[in-house]
Amino acid sequence: MNLPRFVLAEQHFPNRAIANIPEHIRRELSQADFVSRVPKGARIAIGVGSRGISNIATIVKSVVDFWKEHGANPFIFPAMGSHGAATAEGQADVLAHYGIHEATMGVPVISSLDVVPLGRTEEGIETYIDKNAYESDGVFLIGRIKWHTDFSGSLESGLFKMMAIGLGKFAGARQYHTFAYRLGLERVIRSVGLKVFASGKILGGLAIQEGAHHETAGLVVVSGAQGGKALMEREEKLLAEVKSWMAKLPAPEIDILIIDEMGKNISGAGMDTKVINRSINCHYNPFADTPVVHRIYVRGLSELTYHSAVGLGLADVVHDRLVADVDWNPTYINSLTASTPCAIRTPIHFPNDREVLSKIAPTVGKLELAEVTYCRIRNTLELVHLSVSENLVPKLFENVKVVSQPFEARFDQAGDFGDFHMVKDLPEDSGDFEELSKAGIAGRESVRG
């Protein structure tokens, strides 16, 4: 195959982790105006989504405990549109796999696809809200503020998207994405979110921010007392902050990106489009400020994606086992509801890693296969620990450090790589590669030497 040698590398980002999550949440909620607005005994509907958010069970339990301590009767409901195969049982299972169920939370988890219509927006969009949430005394949302995989704007994924698509369940998600095809998803989220807020049911929520290490970096309580537009403006500022913390791939250009796992718990598109530089409609390298990636190889589905393979079509090649692992029912439902059929096209696939790389390496425009560059990551949420080909080292960004001596790629008898940390027993960097961990002339000259 003429594969180059590899090295282990680490990206260095500030760690913004909150030390005591329950105490932080209790303090934030206590300083807000919820207790004065909500009478004792009120039924509070706590909406939780489907993403793989760090510390989500701890976060939700802390919110539940706060409401209980102040005399409310909270319950949890899934706020996740068409996820979980668009069934009440499937959505409850998603939460349960994150450790969010009655036994751990101490309150009921009530899952249903029943909705209440709220009327039309000025664009003619019929809006809906989860029936159990509507019949409660108030809705409190818990959601992560993050860039969206399908579009770029000043308001993307977060509490407003949960108000719109999450609370709208399958009925709402299907209609909203249909309108978004013509109007754009950001406009639909803003319009529908304001209509849902106007129902008077939204108390506010807890906005979760994550840093480059996938750590819980921000837990900000936002109140709806000042109105929907004020809540929207607060979320825009939180999103701008999160974008400034974003982790990226370690070099400006990579020939072959190897991704061990993809899944709905990792990203709405299976892989973060703004990491891999693919649009949800499978366009190559549409984001100018994102490293260029020529080919993407995905090795498998994550355990917590429940066999949903949305985002499969963004890869150029996949392992046979990934295709065999797909449950096409939730995959079809989620992709077609979002009007993104390209995202579930089946790429070419081969039975092992060795054959995949031997077939795809000649397609990146390099006559000498030893010059093809590689980067291997576990998934698009975890970009600190990397394995990169030795020939990519001179091009690595300055925040990347090489932490091992070069090693040959190891394949087992089936022709597959081992675990992502298969070379963790290698000796640490002796210093020979310190200069190679910096992009620029110095690194390139060291390689030539």
C-alpha cells in the first residue's frame, strides 16, 4: 500500500470545564425569576433533546431537583422532533440511554407524539407544541447552544430550535423542514419559535455551552420574562461565544480523513459538517474557514445512534460493517423529514480498513501514494487526540503537538485497525518531533533533513 508512517498528536485548547455543575445550576436558577413566577404545586414540563451532550444526566437532575425543592411538580418530556424513529417509545429510549429515566431523575418521563396546534405564522406555517407540555403550567427547556450542521446564521441550534422543531414533534418537524427548503431553516426557527413562545407556556431554559474538549463550559439560565425577542438575542450572543471556542481539524488540508464512528448522538448529521467540511447536501468543502478535506472514510456507527445512519452520504467510503449495522427505518424517517435525501446515500464500501485505504488513496490526485496525507479521529466531537501521517506533521497548526515516535499502521488478521488508542503503549515523544509539530518552513526543513 505504501502507507506513510503515523504519529500520535494532541491539539491544545483552553479547558473551560465547570467544576461543580449542580452547584452552578442551582446558583443560576436561584438568581433568575422563576420561583416568583411559578406557584407551588405547578406542573413544570422539562424538555430534553436527543444529542450526546456531556454531563446531560447530571444537568437534567440538577434542574429537576431545583424545581422540586421549590415546591413544583416537574416531569420530563422528549423535545426532539422526529428522532427516536418518530415514536414515543423510541424517544423515551433515547433519553433512557443517556441515563434520563424515572428511576434516576425521580420524576416521570412522559413521551408522546401528540401535539396541540397553535395557529400559523405570517409565512403560513402551522405551528405545534407537545400536548403534555401545553397542558403543563410552564415549559422549561434544557438544550445545547451550537452551530447547526445544515446552515450558518446568527441563530442556529439551541433553545429556539427546541421550541420550534423539538416541541413540534414529528408533525411539526416534517412541516417546518418543508418550509425551510424554500425559506431557509434559520427563518423558520425564528418564526415558529416566536409563535410557540407567544403561547405563554415557555418559562425559559438552561443554555448549555461546550468547549473544544466537549466539556461543559457554560450553563446559562435564560428567562422568558423579557419576551421572546430578548431570549433570542441572548441566545445569539451565546452562540457567537461558542463558535469562538470551536475545535477544528489539525491542518489546513487533509487528503484522507478517517473517522472511527458517526451517529446522531454526535451530530444531527452524524458527523459535524463544519468539522469535515461537507454540506448536508454533500457538497465538498463549502466552508471557507474550515480545513479542506478531500476524502472521508467512516469506519462504523456509534453505539448511541441506535443504528440510525443519517449523514452516511457525506462519506466517500465506509466499512462493510457500517452498512450492515444500519437500521433503515429511523434513517429514512429522519433524513426524509429533514428533506435531506443526499445525507443517506450509500457510499462505496469494502470489507476492511486495508482495502478501503488501498482503493481510496489513488483518488486524491497524487501519483506517489506515499505523499497522501491521513488524519484519524474517533468522531467529530473529539478532536484533541489524533493520529496523523508523518508527512502531515510539517503542516500541522501551531496548537498541535506530536506526542509519539513514528510507527507503522497496524492491521489485524482481518485487515482492520485496532482501537483508536492502539499505540498508547508507544514511548512518548523524545523531542525529535517538537519542531515538526509546528506548521511552516522550520518543520518542512526538519523533515527534509
